[in-house]
Amino acid sequence: MKRFIFVIPVMVLVFSIATWMLNKDFSMIDAQTRTLIAIGASLFSGIITFFLMRSDIEHITEAHLERKNAKRKK
């Protein structure tokens, strides 16, 4: 579940950038096709992020919890 903290924002970011680029440069392609391409790009980036960030997420969340606990103690 911790991994989805990073996967979902990456997917949203990729979808919005892909949609913007496709609308700007490839407006002659049908809107439904552009949307499908953007969805595919966001799913692909989400899968890549899910597997590549496996060990990094553990360290990032631990560091975040440590900082949170340190602030509470002060």
C-alpha cells in the first residue's frame, strides 16, 4: 500500500503531460485515440514505478515517519 503513494501521482502526472502533448502536437488524431494513448502511457509508467521504486519507498517512508515523530517530541 505504501508504494501507491508514489505510483498514483506519477500516473496522474504522466497522463496530464501526455494529454497536453498529444493535443498540442497531434490534434489531427481522433480524441478517443489520444485518450487511449495517454491512458496506456500512464499505466505503463505506473507499472514501471511500482517495480523500480520497491526498495526506495521503504526508506522514504521510514525517514518521513522519523521526521514526523521528531517533530512531535519537540
